[in-house]
Amino acid sequence: MNGDGVIEENVAQQETHDTQNTHTPQAIYHDSSQYRHWRFSAEELHEKRAAANGKAVAVTRAGWDEEKELNPESSLSTSITPPSVQEEDDLIVYYLSQIRPICNLFQFPENVEATAMTYMKRVYLANSVVDLHPKRVMLTSLFLATKTVNTPISAADFAKYVGKGKISAESILDIEFLISQNLRFEFATHPAHRAAWGIYLDMQTMASRQSQQVLDGVYAEVRQLIRVSRLTYAELIYSPSQIALGCFSMVNKGLLDEYVGWKKTEFGAEEPNANAVEGVVNLINIHKSRGGLKKEAVQDIDKRLKLWQDPSKVEGTAMYKKKQEQAEQEDYEKRAKRQLEVERSNYDGESVFGEALPALKRSRTNEGVEEEQEQEQEQNGSQQVKQEI
């Protein structure tokens, strides 16, 4: 991955240009979440991938140590070599390459393919294949992309045709929210093939334009190169237009130079960043020189990946049982807490006016006391009369 400092240089140039001419309209891309949150240098990408790999390996090792303490007879072996960062990338690229055939199966538009691949690469900026297997991420990313680019399909139909009965809709939906979280719920993407389409249309309006047949042939090759670029981290380093320019440069540099000169003369466009264009070309050439990853190599990495798992995720291990018990205990405590809240709510509803008051004794007024005194006097007087008689 080349192009170190290209992003910073581009940002500096853009800020300088904006300062000089505040009336120049800002490109839509520069207001996007992709521009603000999903661009990195080659070093930053390597650091992120290495950090994700290191964290996953450390968690698994710690889990194995705890498994040995709980079950000394455990068959787990720390002698297994964990997948390296490069092996993780190879596995990710292999499953990225499986997206196109699936899209062809469903006849999805190219935007679905490009978006799904973007989602998958973004997920693995902070995750390792040890934590999330690329096959699961690939399928869910593709299903999510069908919705975000308005080409929806039901999860049941998607699982039926992709897995041929071996994949359930639940397994695809299970990590959909997790992937959305890793994407920061920023689903809009700016794929390079749309930038290439714009350049192709522009070239048809040049005064000294090539024949339509030549332009069509160039554009067809450019599209193929852009598909190759999706199997690299190019879109996480360079802008869509830089990737498109790099692909045109690889197909017909003379035509691209003519196009750039025409844009500068007629529209006052700036010179493209030569380092960025060259960086895109290098990434594509490096990927092409490797000749693709053989299925046998992928199977070997995948086999070791299955062995290199956190024991708390492997059924039958002491760690798995412990995790299940903890989950059951937490669930019990949550249900008990909810039941207590319900009982308190019912009690508060019944005693909304407070507790029942005790019966109060009837109070006597002054008038009542005087009446009683008069009655006593009358009774005493009548008794005296009876005695005299």
C-alpha cells in the first residue's frame, strides 16, 4: 500500500484552494462520511489491522490458559500458529472475490457489489477474522448492501439461493446490527466506477475526442481494473476520482493526459495528484502480480482459523459451559429485577392515595356539650321531684 501522506497533502491543497476562492463550489464527496471518516494512510491501515489481529490472538491465548485451569485434560494446544495479518488479508480478499459471482447470480447492479465490498473492508478495520469469520461478514454485508442501495431481497430468498439450503436467514441477520455498528451506521458509499463513468462521459465531449469505438474499448478495460482495485485497500486511501484516473492511466495514458489538459484549459481544473494516481497503479499491479489466492491456500488458513478459536465459543469446553452458566445467571438476575419492578409498580398503583386511614372518633362541639349538660340537669331535677313526692 503506497501513497503515504497523500491524504494529508490532498486535504491541505483543498483547504488552500477553498481559502483562495471561497465561492468555488465544494465537491459532494468532500461532504460525505466516506471522506471524513473512512480515509487513512497506508501506515494507519497496517496499524489497525495489526492491532485487531494482536487483540484477537491475545484474547484467545488468555482463554486457553483459563480453559487449562478449569479442565487440565483439555485438548486445546497453544502450539497452533495463529493467522498472521497477511494471512487474514488473504482470507478477506478471497471472500471479497466471492461477492461478484453472487451478484451475478442475482443479477444485482454493480453498485450493490461495490457497496458490499466497501462494508466488508470497513468491518475489518477494527475486527479480526478470528472474531468474525469472513464468510459470515461477506454474506451479511452483501445482504445489507441490497437494502442500502435500494435493491431489496428477502433474507429467506437470499439465504435459499446463496447457501443452497445450508445457510439460514437467521445466520445472515444475526450479525447485521453488529456490522451496522462497525459501519457507524454510515451506509452511503462513493464507489470509483461512478467516477470512471463521469470521466468517460466527459471524454466524449472533448473537441479532439477519440472515436466512440476507442473510448468504449478504453472504458471497458477501465471497468475491469476498477473491479480489481476493489480487492485492494485503495478506496480506504484514495478518492474515487483518483482511483478512476489511475485505471485510465493504466489503459491509455496518452488519452488521460489529453483529457487532463482539456479540463485545465477549458474549465480551469487543477492538476491531479500524481502521487495518488501512481499509488493506485502500484496497488493494482501488486495485486495482479500475485496471481490471485489459490483455494488450497485459503483452505489451509481457514482450517487453522477454526482451530484457533476462543474456547468460550467452542461447545463442550469448560469455558463454554462457564460462559453459559454466567449468561443464565445474568438472565435470572434480570428477570428477578424486572419482576421486582412489576411488583413495585402494582403496589404503587393500588396505594396511589396512600394507606387506608384508621376510623376517627367523632368530635363534640360546644353546643353538643351544653345540650348534654341541660339533659343531665333535667334528669337530676326529675329525680329530686320523685324523692320529694
